[in-house]
Amino acid sequence: MVIWRPDPNHVVAVKNLSTGLLATAVHTFGYLLITALLALLVYEKLGLSFLRKAWVNLDLVWAVALMATGCFAFWV
């Protein structure tokens, strides 16, 4: 039987609220920045006609990803 022990680095982030909030803010800002840059790149370089032809159903992608994660979590 394996006893779960938290990672010491995560414990420090939980004990220090400002560090945890700063890490969350930096992570969120990074995602928003990259998403905005990619959206601008696609819009400026490829145009909207590309998006109409190559549209991906993100709802389906998320549904499959969540189901796969749930199955993996249940299996582990």
C-alpha cells in the first residue's frame, strides 16, 4: 500500500497565499498572452476563410479529453 505524501513545493505554495496567488496570476497571464498572439497570427496571416474551412469542434475535443482523464483517474 502506497501512502500519499504531498510534494514539499506544493505545500509551500499552499502555506504562503501570496506566492500561490502570484503563481496563478503569472500562469493565467501567460495563457492569455499566448492565446491572444495565436489568435492574432491566425487572423492576420491565414484569414477568416481558413478558420471556416479548418474549424475544429472544441466541445468534442474537451468532452473526449475529460472522459479520457476521468477514465485514467479511475484506472489509477
